[in-house]
Amino acid sequence: MFCIQCEQTINSKTKTGCSFAKGMCGKTAEVSDLQDVLVYSLHGLSELAALAWNQGIIDVEINRWAPQAFFATLTNVNFDPERIFQLAMQAEDYKSRLKSQLAGDIVFGQAAQLTLPNDPQALQHLAPELAVNRGKDQLDEDIISLRLLCLYGLKGAAAYLEHARVLGQTNDDIDLQYHRIMAWLGSDPTDATELFDQAMQIGLMNYQIMAMLDNGETQTFGHPTPSSVNTKPVKGKCILVSGHDLHDLEQILIQTQGTGINVYTNGEMLPAHAYPELNKYPHLVGNYGSAWQNQQHEFANFPGAIVMTSNCLLDPNPGAYAERLFTRSIVAWPGVSHIEGDDFSPVIDTALTLAGFEHDEIEQRLTVGFGRNTLLQAAPEVAKQVKLGNIKHFFLVGGCDGEKAQRSYYHDFACAVPDDALIMTLACGKYRFNHHQFGDIEGIPRLLDVGQCNDAYSAIQLALWLSKEFDCDINQLPLTLVLSWFEQKAIVILLTLFALGVKGIYVGPTAPAFMTHGVLESLIERFDLHLISTPQADLEQIYAA
Ligand code: SF4
Ligand code: SF3
């Protein structure tokens, strides 16, 4: 196996990347190898889909399926070799279907040409030559690094594309862009400038995808409004819903009405409490637990059924909760029940057999719901406070959480931000500081929870509004982004910000291991990117600029 896609990857003086029997995330070599072959097959599928498009053949089923299958290879999503094998076989079927429709003598690229054997073990044997770092011995290491930047960025974009699709948001133009880039990456490009340009293209495409997702969420569930969420248990039987997929949460809320079951959010599902069409259900009683890395003990202590709608999933066996855990869509763990379709009765039946919480705990509350609409409604008042000198700086402190001790930086940074600055936050990293009391500036809360990682889109809208209001470039605003990355969704958001011309971003806890010194230096130079140091030193540097 060779996998280097997340922040948790093995990165020592002698070894870079997970390459033993298991990755740090618990992904086995078998799954990793099958995922490499699946990704290669998806390159071929995209080449064929793009060729078919040129001949006027648009296969909607394949277009919708391909990003979904790619999403299954994102960190902490799918650990089941059988399911990855099935996806690879499905990709092969789709490849044949497209080939049979293409007219003329076409010379296919290698990925489109390759026909995979219908045997998991034989597939695994192909992995070393198809792995994401294929050709590494003949190539400049910066080229491999740029290819990985594109591949992981595109994987993040594919994940958001799938989240948008679930909410009925699709776009043929985006599908074509996706296929073209995926096909091109499968051709093993070697031109650094072209690779860099494509990385920016992926970032721009993702901006459109995040807009689609924002549309899907707000059209389906209304605009988030500031809402108070209890983060302590309430007496009664219970279901915990984690991941990013609001559609699943809605289905669970509908189907648990009248059963007496209380529904809780976990991890990236916390912002759901702000959507009118979700918080109208009184049995959506609160949020339980925090970010994904604490899952094994938090899920073990949760006395009900648990649904994992998307990333991030951990091994349920140490906490012995596999029997009351259910996965959805692209998420899987061997032996864990998987819900197909929208019938959640197995989850409900399981919750009814379990004890639930025996008593109410004293409430502790958080406020969420500063999405695009709320931010833009508040924008004139915010601008007024800036002109009056009451708000001097804006920070976006957000991104993924993770295990590493250095991540305490984000808590310490947020708490050290001067009182005359507003802090926007998003994604699961906010659990590090969202219980802290930040107070307000003339009635505007100093901590604004913008939502999930994809809601970076909302924060960008506020920044764009402010730059218009103050008639300046986004980089001239007193705004600093302090981001934490863990997986590939964060990589694509970073590419989106770069592509939109946002400079001076602070990122941590460490530089991605797949980035060579050369690639990192070039990003630092082009985008004035900073790696985090200490909160005090970084704050001094930010205010001195
Ligand atoms: Fe290693 Fe991360 Fe890949 Fe898991 S996803 S195998 S931890 S690099
Ligand atoms: Fe968190 Fe996985 Fe990235 Fe959506 S849930 S931000 S790490």
C-alpha cells in the first residue's frame, strides 16, 4: 500500500506515507490497494465519458456515479474491501458501456484501455503499478507532488459534488469539467505549469460546486438562522447522526416522529440545528460529542443507535458499538449494517431496543447559524462597526480537527484574538473552542459559527460583500484566514481560496506530507501562505502586516 492523502499519514525522517499493513486511520493495505485500482479505473471512465460527450453522448447515470465512487476513497470513509471491489467492477461495466457507444477508431489512453480482472486478489496485484505515485522513480518529485495536489483536490470536489447531488443539485457543465480533469490526471501529466493551472481550475470548479451545495441546502431546508443548541443529554431513547448529509438527518427526523426517540447531531452535523426545516422537529434535541477523533469513546458512551452519513468514520470495534452503528452511501466498515435507500427502520428498531439516556443533564448551550443569509443581513451593521472603529479585524479560524497535540493551537489562537475582532468558524475544528465565551461587539456575537466545511462558501460571500462595501481587494480587508487541514475536502477548499486570489492564509497543524519542499515554497511565494507557528507570534505578525 501507499497512501499519503491526509494529515495523519506517517511522516518521519525515514518514511513518508502509510505503506505498511495498515494506515494510521485503520485502512488496511488490501483496501488501500483496491482504492488505488478503483481510482485508476475512474480515470479511464472519465476519459471515456469525456470522449462520449464530444460525440453528444451524455450518460447521466455514469456522471452522477463517478464522483460518488471517488468519494469512497477519501480519508475515513470506506474501509470495506468488498464494497471497494464492487465499485471497481461497476466502473469497469460503465467503461464497457461507454466504449460500446463510441463511434470511430479512437486510440484510448492507458487508463481507459485497461480492463480489470474480476478478482479482488488480482486487482491488488495491479496496485503497485497503478498507485497514485506511479512513475516516481523516473519523475521529478515536484511533479508527483503537484499531481497529488490535483488528485486530492479533485477528490474533495467530488465529495462536495456528491453532497450536492443528494440534494438534487446537478450540473452538466460541472460533470464535464470533472471528467476532463479526471481523465487528464489519468494521462500522467508531467508539465508543472499545466499541473499548477489545473489545480487552480479544480479550485474554481469547487467554488461553483459549493455554490450548488449552498443552494441545495438552503432551498431544501431554508436559510440557517442563529439558533441555540443544547449539548447535554436529554432523558430518553436516542439516535446520533454524524457526517455532513442533511438529507439523511431529515429522513431520520421524519421517520422518528411519534416514536419517543430523541435525535442528536454529532461532528459536522452540528450546523443542522440552524436550518428551519430541520429544527422545527422538537425531537431534534441537541448535539452530542465533538469532532471525529473523539468518536471511539463518545460513540461507545452513547446509549442509542448511531448513523454515519459521510466522513469521518473510525473503527467501531475498540468501543464495541459496531452493532448499533449504521453506515450510509459511500461510508462502510466491514460487518457494520449499511442502510440503502431512505428507510431507516433498522436504525429506529435498534434505538428502541437500547436503554437511551436515563436522565437529563444540566443544559449547556452553543449558538450556530451564521450562514450566508444571516451574515449578509448583518453585513451593513458589521460594516458600520468597522467604520466606527469597534471592529478592527476579522478572523476565519476553521477547518478539520484531528488527533495531533499541535491542534491545541487553534483553541489558543481563537482565545488570544483581541476583543475588537470577530471570529468566523466552520467545520469540525471549531469544537476546540466553540464552548468558550467570546462575548459580543455592540450586539454582534464575536464568534460566528458559519457551518460545515463546505460553508466556507458563506464566509467567502461575506468577505466579497465587505470588499465591495469598502471598495478594496479581498486581500486589503482586515481579514485573516487561519485554517486547519486533515483530509481532501480541506485541500480543495484551500485550492478554491487560492484560485479566488485569497492571500496570506495561515495553515496547519503541519504542511501536507505529499507537498515537496519545492511545491510548498512555490505556494508560499505565490499566495503568501504561512505555516502556523505559535498563536502569539502569528497574531503579532498578522497585526504588524
Ligand atoms: Fe494513511 Fe491518511 Fe491514507 Fe489513512 S488516509 S492510509 S492515515 S495517509
Ligand atoms: Fe471534519 Fe472529517 Fe474535515 Fe468537514 S468531519 S471537516 S475532518
